[in-house]
Amino acid sequence: MLFKLREREYYLERLVMLKDKHAEVAHILDFLYQVELFKKDLYTQIKDSDWKRHIKKIYHLFEVCEAHGSPSIKEVLRELKKLSKEDLIKKMEKFLREKTACDEERFIFISFLNPFFSKLSESTDIKKDQWLKNTCPVCGFKPSVSYISDAEEVEGGRYLSCVLCNTEWLYNRTKCVRCGNDEDDSLEYYYDERERYALLQVCKKCNTYIKIIDMRIDGLAVPQFDDIATLYLDLWAKEKGFIKFEKSIIGL
């Protein structure tokens, strides 16, 4: 647990570093910093993955979003606050089943559930280097980002990172995460010369992309946050008509 707690503390440090580097998304990173503080504190308070037992704690997250969130998040909050605890649980259970909601609800639900499902991930015995699928082995959600890293088991291995619980698992490096296409001539890669560590893998067969963070170039990166900090790549991809395999926590 101490290692995981230190990991969450580093998340906060990385957000500060990224905000200084990417002024164009500083307001988003500031908001995420406040939400990560909530998530870190919640992670230290809970012992297991029973989120329903701790549903009252979501109201603290509501306060954070009310103080630092966008107008659209505040509008959704007004509706969520009208729900009883029982109805709020039902709404979140539906989200976990269907894995879809409007971007604002999705952000709030993922932010609250993340510490609990992280605990579940830590207690789940799964050979993550043998899973090789495009959905999370713990919660079934999709990965919003991937990264390349050297490890003892695999040199230059590519890993997918779950948008909900942050579980990471090995995946074929030269394979489309959506349709499974592995033909080199129909997989293309795009990056900005100024930040070569962040690149898009685009499949020309299904028009889908996922971002890859190359941690061999920037070993300090935190894929889920560096994905958001390099939002300009996603905006470029959207202009080109490419579809992201799974949106980041902020819905982009």
C-alpha cells in the first residue's frame, strides 16, 4: 500500500510539471489536481473495493467539482445532488454495467470509483502479461491510453491502461487495439517533433487510434495524465476524422 500511495503522490507532482509545460491545458490539469487529491485521500481511507458502503464520500467529490469544475459539470452536479443515495447507487451500477454515460457523469463516476477498483485490481490475481485483450481483466472497461516501457520480462513492451481502475496489461505493440489489424502498411504513427514521446497509432482499416506514451523517452511520464496534457494531438486526430478507442477521463 505504501508503494501505491507514493505512486498517487507522484501523480500530483506530475500534474504540476505538466501544467508548467502545457499552459493551453493548465485549467484542466488544475482541476485534475484537485480531483487527484480527493482520490488519494479516499484511497488511504478505504480497505477494500466496497464502494457502495462508502457512497457518502462521493459528496466530498461533489464539493471539489463544484469548486473547481466546468459549468457543464456543475450543471450535472445539480441533478445528481437531487438523487437519494439509493438512486445514486443504481445510477452508478448502471454505468458499471453499460460502461457509458454523458461525459460529465462519466468523469464524476470514474473519479469516485477509481480508488475502489484500484484496490480490487491490487487484490486480483491475474497474469497481466498474458491477458493480451483490449478490455481490462479486472473491471472490463477499455484502455484510454497505452505506453511502451522496458521491463525484465519484456523489452520495449506495450501496455494498455484501463480508464477506470488504471490496471495495466501487455498488448501486441503492432496491433490495432480495436479491430486487431496487425498489417504494417495499414497502421500509421503520428507525433509532434517537439514531443516525440507521445504518438498516435492510427489504424487505417477501422479509422481508430490510441495514444502511445513512450516511457523510454520520458521515464517520468504518467500515461493517463500525459495523454491529457498532449490534448492537441487528439484535436488534430479529430480534425482528420480519426476516432479514439476510448476517451480519457475528461471525455476527449
